[in-house]
Amino acid sequence: VRLEESGGGSTQAGGSLRLSCAASESRYCMGWFRQVPGKEREGVAYITTGGTTRYSESVKGRFILSQDKGKTTLSLQLNSLKPEDTAMYYCAATESRASVCSLSPGLFGYWGQGTQVTVSS
């Protein structure tokens, strides 16, 4: 599966950004992760082909994850951004036989190259 992220950028605290991920094919579970230098990759949100979503506590109520009808384009709306949201954001997909989903990076076998989100105070 090839994944390509777009839409990162810079904004001030309280602003919004929209990230997109174009996948070459659909997978049962697709998600967004983020990472800052020196820290482990953190799960942000995932969505299943059935439309089930889950968010990390740090972004719940501020970020909205959606997918298109073809299940190959993932969008993450980032609202009420905080400086601590600054990170490289990665799109990820599970292996073809996966039937479970979680915010654990180890579950995902395919990753995009990432897009930078920077939030200034």
C-alpha cells in the first residue's frame, strides 16, 4: 500500500489545518500518528472500513477523522490547535489480513513519509 500525506503547515494556536492521505488501496484500519524528535510515535486517531473511529485523549473533541466512500482517502481535520500538537504527522495502514484496529503503531505495516504540523503560541 502506498500512502501519501498532504496538507501540513504552520498556524497559530487556536487555528485549524486539514491533513489528507491518499492510499493506493483500502485497508481495514487506517490511522494517523504523530512524532516529535526524541519521542515515541503516538497514535492520534484511526478509522475502520466500517466507519468506526477512535481518538487519543489528547485530541478528542478537537480532531475529526473521516474517509471517502472509496475508503482510499483519509482526512484529518485539526481544530483548536495547540503548540503541543506540533509534530510530524504520519498516515498508516494495516496489513491486508488485519481485522483489528488500535492506536498502537506496531499494528500498522504501511506508512507515509509524513507531513509537518507546526503550531506557534
